[in-house]
Amino acid sequence: LSPAPHEYFTLSLIARNSSMTCLCPRFWLKGEPSGGLDENCTVILKSEKSLNNWNDSRSDWKRYRICEAAAVTV
């Protein structure tokens, strides 16, 4: 990946439930997820200073990936 003014980290939030309910509503930017055309992935906007920094995005954009792991309570 080439350097960019903003770095994006991808989360894949494919719901395993049939209702397609938003899995973590507290972290989304206002108005997101918008479910736009081919927006099946989630990115964390590093430039956002708040914890509400998730945005849905296209799956064919190049970005850093975060691998799935077991949940950890902190």
C-alpha cells in the first residue's frame, strides 16, 4: 500500500444473524452504516478523534486488514 493522508483499517462485519442487525452500533460515524452500493466492509477512520470512527466501505478498496480473533474483555 502506498502512503496516504489517512490510513484505513478494515473490519469485516458480516452478520451471522438473519436480521442483519448492526452488530456494534456505538462505534459508527453518524449516519453509518449507510449500506451504499457494494459497501460490505467496515473501515476505522484513523483521522477521527472520537470512538465513533467506523464507516462502511467497498470491499475492493486496498487497505490494511485486521484479522479475526477471539473476543477479549479489557
